[in-house]
Amino acid sequence: MTDCIFCKIARGEIPCRKVYEDDEVLAFHDINPVAPVHFMLIPKLHLASLAEADATHAALLGRMLLLASRLAKEQGLENGFRTVINTGSGGGQEVFHLHIHIIGGGNIPPMVRRS
């Protein structure tokens, strides 16, 4: 997909503040962080959302989750972190390229308000 912003970032056409990169994935700091540590992990393969993934993506998805944990710790999140995958427009996804937000540090509010 040539016009996808995350594909352009993965190809190096748009600069980013890299956290990690290898042949399959790229992690970079969010340009609008919601916490002291907020970066995203994307596959270099264009995959629109988690809903588009199938069994052929299992190894990649598993690797991304394991890498998210390792990178979170390397970014100083020893006491925990939040991972968020927004899926589809109904799930709040804004960029239609699968990405995992890794968020932590400071005071992270609960995901759901309890009454």
C-alpha cells in the first residue's frame, strides 16, 4: 500500500524516532504521546488491522507481543505498561495499518470507568 503513513514510515520515507527495527517490524515513538512512554510497534508488512490477520500471521503477531514486552522494559517500564490494539473504525483505529501502542510511566488511568 503506497499511501499508508505507517508503510511510508517503515520504508524510511517519513522520519520517526525509532525505538527498534529489524527486517519484519519497526517500533517508534508516538508523535502525540498520552503518557511519558508511548511508542508503537508495527509490522513492515501492510496489514490493515488485527481483524485482517489470519493463521499465516501467527508467528509475526506472537513475535510482536513478545517484543512489545522486551521494548517496554528497555524503555524503563519495569512496573508494567499498557498495550492497546485499536481494531477497525468501531474500535477507534485511525491509521489502518496494524499497530500496537505500548504506553506507560506516570499515572495511567483505568481503561474503563467503574461506577
